[in-house]
Amino acid sequence: MIGTEETVADYKSGDVKCIGTRADESTIAANLFRILREFDDDQVDYIYSESFDTAGIGSAIMNRLLKAAGHHIEKKIGMIHCTTRRRIMSKVQVMDHPLIQHKINYIRNEEVGSKEFREIVGEIASLMCYEATRDLKMEDVKIKTPICEMTGKAVKW
């Protein structure tokens, strides 16, 4: 997970790397390549990233993410397929869902208190989980309902 100084502590598991601060997006731009290489060295299968504003330097940051992905995006889910010189590195999923962007923008407001901030970060995490698990493999399973037997779907672990 690529997080910022403002949110990195909220990610409780996995390989989480801080890319910089949203207060100075030049730190994010300066660290992006290094962070991607670190994930490559860690041989991770997927990289998830917060999305960044596409105005100003944020545009350059998003452009670098796209370049790291070889410009392969599945727009319906915001997934970017990253490649490196050595191998297919991983999948970077830019969390650009409108509700995620809205909530991130909302918590940036200096008038948002710490309690409300924490609550909304939890909501953002739930939305990110929904997006990140969109491609889980499913399998047919037979179950017995109170009415009849049927075949339903379950996550294939």
C-alpha cells in the first residue's frame, strides 16, 4: 500500500510505505519511483495506492503511476498493471472512486475534528476494501435454504 504521512498509520496490515505528505506533494513526486522499486524488491503481487489530485503536481504523480503501469488501465475498476524491465512487477490499483476522492477531500478540511477524521478514514478503508477485492475468484457452492437446495457463489480461497 502506498500511503501518505497523513494516512499511513491507518493501514494496519501488509507492506505499507509512506510516499510523502499531501501538504507538500513534491515529496510524493520525489519518492514515487523509489517506493515502486522497493515494492519490486519486496516482490509483492499487488500495490495499492491512494489517488492524488490531478491538478498541479498531482497530475505529474498520477502520470508517473500510469507510466509505471505501462499505461495499462482497466478504467471500470481503476486498476493499473505495472511492469518493470525485469518482470511484471505487480498491480497498482489507484483508488479513484468518486466517493473515496470526496471523503479524502473532506477530511483535508482544517475544520474537521479528529473524531470525525477517524470515522471517515474508516469509511474510506471500507470503500478501498470493496475496490481492492473486486477481482476475487468465485466458485459455485451447493447450499440448502429453508425452501430448497440451490447453487450459490462463494469466494474461492
